[in-house]
Amino acid sequence: MRQNTSTSITRRHLDAKLAKLRLAINPSVKPPAGWIRVIRQGLGMNTEQLGKRMGVSQPRITVLEHSEAAGAINLKTLQRAAEALNCTLVYALVPNEPLEQMVRKQARQVATEHLDAAEHTMALEGQHASAEARNEQLAETIDTLVKKGSRALWQK
């Protein structure tokens, strides 16, 4: 159980850090032509000059800029371009919602599927649970799934 508690604590700490990034990141900020071209032009640097700084040809810079704008550039190349432009590449995966919320949402879905199957069997046997009992069971199942650890949640 210690590892699961540790996972929950880690998730909460990570959520706190990611909340700051979530506020700062706006995908619409990315220039349509890509960051490399915009920064290069902002510095007054032409493609040949950037090519020399990166150790590649001028046509390769044009391809590189088009690749970045299309979202097809690899991270290693983007890092090299950033360094040549005296920039820092910032790379992050920022969840659209807090991790704890994602885990609880998934736990709710799994718990609901389990309870629906059990209720179907009970209905066939002429037994019905009240809405209050179902809600209590759902809450308990969600808590149990979250406490077990997230691996149990992502089997499907």
C-alpha cells in the first residue's frame, strides 16, 4: 500500500507543478510559420547564416523550418536549432486537466461498468438496489480503485 500512497502524493505534487504550466501554455501562441523562422527573422538572421551555425546547408534550414511549421520536426533537430539561435527548448506534456481528476474520472468509468454488470445480474434475480445504495457503492468502488493504484484503471 505504501507504493500506492506514494503514487498519490507524487500525483498531487505533479498536479501542483503542472497547474502553473497549464496557465502559461496557450497552443494558439505558436506562430504559423514556426518558432525557428520567427526567432531567426527576429534576430535578423538569414537561412544561410543559421545553416552555418548549425553546420547544415541553407536549403536544409528551409526544409527544417517547413518541418517545424508542419509539426514534423524531431526533438533533436529542434534542440540543435534552439541552441544555434541561443534559445532554450522547452518540452513538456501538460495534461488538459489535473492528473488526480483524470484518475478519478477513469475510476468512475471502471466502477460504473462493474456496478452495471452486477446490477444486471441482480435484476435477473429479482433484486434491485436503491439509488442511494448504488451511489454509496459507486463512491466506495471509486475510492478503492484510486487507492489500488492507477495501473488497475488503464487495463482497457
